Amino acid sequence: MAEIGFGYGSEYQLLRALGHHRNSFLKQIQSAIGTSEPIEWLDYPCDRNRLSLDGEYTDIECFQQEPCYDTLSKNWPKFWPVRGSRAQNWDGIFRIGNKWYFVEAKAHLSELESSHRAISEKSESTILNSLDKTAKWLNSSKTGLEWLHSPYYQFANRLAFCRFLRENGIEAYVVNVFFLNGYEKPKGTRRVIAQNYSVTDSSDWQAAINTEIDDLGISEESLRDISYNVIVDCLNYEIAVHF
């Protein structure tokens, strides 16, 4: 998790949604997924040293108390070479019954982009193999190598994580939460805005998401029942757009 901003940014807005507008927020997620079943949002482990914000779960840590953990742990090195900082970590995780949902939150357009960091040749080969399998799984017109070097590498490896879990018997999904009016960075007093990277129109998020999936060579149809998008307005939590 990045350092949380006071009054702005995806981490702040997600915590605000869960803390101050939980009922409306979770109803929006239920609507996007197409269910009325209750959502069980996972708590993150406390930072016992109290030196920083409680950390996000990384890779398969959230399954440590589940019967499947031994199998996942055994198969993980074949899927991803590095445990910890370079593995997948999530802004939020929730369950609906036996289904697991992994949440990515974004508050401005540039948060969609990320790049792969150079690692050892052996480790990169493992990641490349997983991306290539995922690209084929989703009928992508692009190769795993193109995914590896895509500016949308983060979403690519999140989809790979979802495939890994499904291959190991876990019904897993990605939920992308995009905030409108969520990035007005204050300076000194909250009445003075130093930076405003907010997205104010849902069509801008939709256009950016279309660019992302086009770059990865995948279609909306191939992501159906795998990845969900929810657009939440920080000025009105009763209004949501999902697609």
C-alpha cells in the first residue's frame, strides 16, 4: 500500500467508503457483481510495531487459515518467483460465500499504469510463462512478452493471479474500483488545493479502461465473470456506474 494521503487518493477514498459510507458502497459492489448476498470484507493484519499503516495482504497470505493454503503454497513458486514486495498485493479483499474478490482502487488516471521491474533471468522466465498462459486463457491477441512490457502490467499480473487461483480450485475475481472526484490534494488548510488529479466524468474512466484492455489485446467479453469495474463518486455515494 502506498503512503496514504489525508483527504485524497485511492487508499484514503477506499477507507472513507468503508468507514463512512459502507452500506452504500457495498451495495454498489453487489450491484456490479450481480448479487444480493452479504459481503464479508477481510480485515488486514495489524502492524504490531505501529510504525506504519497496516500492510496489505501479499500473494497468497490471505489464505493462510484456509485448508487450501498448503496446496497454494506448494504451487506458487511455479507461478510466481518472488514472495513479498514484487508479488501481487491488494487494496482490499472480500468474500461472498466461497468466492474470493480482490480489489484494486484508483483515484486518478495515471494509477492505471505500471511497469515491470527488472529481475533475474530465471524469475522473469517464470513470470513470462504465467503471463503467456493467462493471455491465452483470455484469448488475447498479445503474447505474454507483450504483457510483461505493457504499461498496464499491473492489471496483467492481477489477471494472472486470478487464473492461478482458479487453476487451484479457488473461485477468484478482480474488482476494480474507480473513484470520481477523489484526488484533490490539499496544501496546508483543506480549503487550498495544491493538486487536483481527480477524474470528474465516468466516461474518462471508461475510455482509459478501454485503452488498457485494448493494449493487452483482450475483450470485454473475455473478462466477463472474471473482472468487474465499479465507478464511485466521492461526492455522492448513492450514485455508481458499473460495467
